[in-house]
Amino acid sequence: MFSWFGKVSFVAYTKVSDFAVHLKDGRLMGSECKNCGATNFPPRADCADCLSGDFAYREVSGRGTVYTYSVIAAAPTGFDEEVPYTVVVVDLEEGGRLLAWLGDTIDSVEIGMPVQVVPRIFDEIEQIKVYYTVEQPGTTWGKAP
């Protein structure tokens, strides 16, 4: 399963391995603790609130608001051709935060503005190569049924 990401996992078992399957199908999945109801994105195998290991996957809409952002002008090695680019931290409606690239449908970004997170998956390779973009609210993407 982790070979989909181009990496070999030396961990024999992980409780959140299905997260990779959901990503490959274009779904944004978080976790919900069955003990206390706390929600997280990305999914957590153990609840940060009550430490329970009993959780269920829950689909996340991707709707959220901009928590903060940064325009990158001096990129790290490997991203030299991308500059300048903007990365955005989004507070998701269902709970949790994620880091995403500013997408093509947004001209400018402001803290607190509503956005839609969209997973971008490269289908032309066998391994999972996924990143998220921040787009206008209501933007849709293809998901497996």
C-alpha cells in the first residue's frame, strides 16, 4: 500500500492504511473517535482528546476558511521553477487543518476567506502523487462512487 507513495514502509501494520485507498479514490477522509466524537484531518489512529484507538473514517467536504498563508519567493531545492507560489493553511469545516497550494481559480487570498480544498492526484503514474489546492467555494472534483 505505501508503495503507492513511492516509499517502502517498515511498519508491519498501521491503523490508518485505508487513508491511502481513500486518497487514491479522490476522497478527503478524516477520522471520528467512536469514544468521544472528536474529529481530525488528516485521520488519527488514536484520539488526541481521549487517547482511544477506536475510530471511524468520515468523509470531509473540503470546505473551510483560510487560517494563514505565505507567498514563497525563495523556494527550497526542487521547487525553483515554481516561484513565486502561495501555500495556504485551511481550517476545515469538520475540524482539522491542512496545507495546500493556492489554486488557479483564486486571484488573491485573505485570512478568513471561505475556500474549497481539492485533492489533485496524478493518474498517469502507478504511485500516488497527491497534493491539495485551495479553490473557490463550490469547486468540485472527480471521486470514485
